[in-house]
Amino acid sequence: MTKKADINFYFDPVCPFAWMTSKWIRLVQAQREYTVEWRFISLRLINSHLDYDSHFPPEYAAQHTAGLRLLRVASAARERHGRDVTGPLYQAFGARIMEAGPDDGRAPGWQADPALVSEALAEADLPTSLVDALDDTARDVEIQAESDEALSLTGKDVGTPIVHFEPPQGVAFFGPVISRLPDEEQAGVLWDHVIGLARFPGFAELKRSLRERPQLPSFGVTPGQTGTTEDWHAGSRRLKK
């Protein structure tokens, strides 16, 4: 019988805050010898009931659609090559989307460019033919189900990532949303504080919408710099309040 993972981490490949949190989780994973299962949540699907033109900045529809397309590829990779390939593939996506420099001036949706996807697949030692899954809409059923699973753990007024510690009975929460990557010592301390708070049965929410721009090259923020503080209303800088 396969041992359940210590952490289920639900991600969308185009979410910068999910990426930052995943980098932190990988530090914690190494220190605590946790196993992590990387699972899917699609921003495009969980926001499908919204009018993007009135709720989001103009580029969000294409970006969220790109995230869904990347998850289709991850779904195909997972089906054909096993669950262990998802983490390395997510890491390869993130290296090209979040760590390769500012994305200003690029056409919205560039994150799902077939050439980028092929490079990521090759880095993850997966067949580049999986790029064909970018437009395989039949995979949306599975991605929707996994997204619904994630929201069933936290409620619907959240985004990405969602972290489930010690599933299926353990605590689950959205985030934490962090703009900077803690160092190795801070990583474990932050984890203990987050889990301690989340395990209190009466705890529901601790939140502020003011956020620094993530300390990521895709935002033009380099290590050691502090990103500009912005108001991420409803977690996504929505236009309609």
C-alpha cells in the first residue's frame, strides 16, 4: 500500500505566490524529510464563473488559460509516467516562467509557449511529445475535480496555493502567501508557526491584502531587493471590488 504524502500541495504553474510558497515548502521538505504530492488547482477553472473583463486586469484571462494548458501537460505526464514526475515538471516550468527575467513586454499567455513547454519536459526527463496535451481539453475534467477537491478543504474564497498537511485528516489552508523566500533556518520556524496556528480548531483567517511584489525575476525583483507594495484585493489585484 502506497504511503500517503505528508503534504499535498495544490498549485497553478502561473501563480507567482504558489511558486514562492513551493520554494519554501521544498526547503521544509528537505529539513523534515517530508514527502510532497504536487496536485492541481486551476485558477482559470475556479474563476470560470466570473467575467474576466470586469474582475481582472487585461492579461489575466490569457495567463490563467496558460496555467490550465500547462496543467493539461502535467496531467498527461502524471498519467503516463507516474505521480513522481509532477514535482520536477513544476520546478522546470517555474524556472522558465518565474526565474528567467521580467515578463514585461511578452504577449499574455506566453507561459504556455510550446517551445518553453518542450524545454521544461526535457529538463524533467519526460518525452517532449507531451507538449501535444496543451490543448487536450478532455483533461479539464480531472483538473476540475482536483481543483474542487482543493477548495473542499478550505472553502471557495481562496486562491493558490492550497497546502494540506498530513492528509486526509490533517489541516489544510490557503497559502501562506509570502513575497520573500526565507533562509533555511527561517523556513522551519515559519513552518512551525503556520502549522501551530492552523491546528487550533477555532482558527479561520489571518490576512492582509497589501503585499510586496514577489521577490522573483519575473517581477523584476532580484534577491536582496524588496518589491513594491501593492493592494492585491481578493488576492489578484481585481479591478471590480
